[in-house]
Amino acid sequence: MNILVINGPNLNLLGRREPEIYGRGSYEDLCAFLQDYAKERHCGLEILQTNHEGTIIDWLQDRSESVDAFILNPGAFTHYSYAIRDAIKAVPRPVVEVHLSDLSQREPFRRVSVLKDVCAHQIMGKGFQSYSEAIDWLMKGQ
């Protein structure tokens, strides 16, 4: 299985931005963790990060024929990006929405995901393990 991980805005600041919420591990730590985890499971994995909504949409559209699935941490776009929602709905591959923190325990505006209904699955609140659970879920065939 080949999976593309797409990380949205501010994920590049992991370890520096609100570590009490997002953890002390850096973005580089997350990428190394995921690459090791995927390698142990013989899973192809590419990891990308952007702070731009349109780039996420482009990656979903452009890569939908070359990967088997997506893991998406949309960051703040979770709560209002109908454009990303439409892109997810249009791609013929499963998209798993992941979050490091538990949205249900956050500020009221963060508790709503406009993407959840069009994603194949949602995992949140488990730090880096949110991503590893997404890999496992996808590899089990959903």
C-alpha cells in the first residue's frame, strides 16, 4: 500500500507551538516516527506539509491516481474548508482525517469538523499514534 500523508498549516511548528496541546516532538520527529512505522509494515509512505489550502487540494487531486490512500491532518482547515471537503469527496481514494489533539476537548469552534463526513475515518487525540492508527486502519482494508 502507498499512502500520502498531508499535513496542513502550522504542523511544521510541532514541538514549538503549544507543546502542552500538540506534544514536544518536532515535525522532524513525527516524520521519522511515521517513516519507521511504515517501513516496519512494508508500507510506502510519503509525507508532505503546507500552510496553503489550495496546495492541499492540488495534492489530493494530483495524487489520487498514484497512491492508494491519504492521511490528512488539515489543521485549522478542519473547521471551515469546504473547498478541501469538496476535494476529498471528489477523489477516488480513502482519506483518513487525523489530529494530534482531541477536538472534542478543545475550544467550541474546534469541535466541529466539516471534513469528517466525507472522510473514510477520523482518529484524534493520540498524538503521533493518531497517524500510526490511521496507517493500520488503511492497511487492514478499512
